[in-house]
Amino acid sequence: MKIPRDLYGRELAAALCRAWGYEKVNQVGSHVILQTENPVHHRLSVPDHKPLRLGTLNAILRDVAAAKRVTREEILASL
């Protein structure tokens, strides 16, 4: 699946909260801090940039996929 090139950080954070069990716990400047406890404790920083750079988006997807033990494609399908 192709990575979206026009995804905003705020949209990504909302999708992770809605579909993957993350919740917003803090915001420091332009970075939203998300956290989940399922299946393991995982904390994540998502920059609230417009749009996210591809390398940044790819790193976040890779990190979430490893924490949730799913593939990147499953996460992309939920965006």
C-alpha cells in the first residue's frame, strides 16, 4: 500500500487514537504525545506538522507496527 503524502500529524494522531487504542496524554510544543498499554506500554511522539515528511511518517508507522505486532499495511488501511 502506498504511503499518503498529504497526511497531517493531527490526522495521524486522531487515527491512532481511534483505531489503535492510543490516547493523547500530553502536548509539548508542536509534538503530540500518545500512549497505549495494550499489548505493552508504548509511548509515541507525533509532530503536528502539515504535512508529515515521508521519513517521519514511515518511522512512526514502523514503531506502531512493532508495538502492536501488526504490519504497516494494516495501520495504513485504517488511516
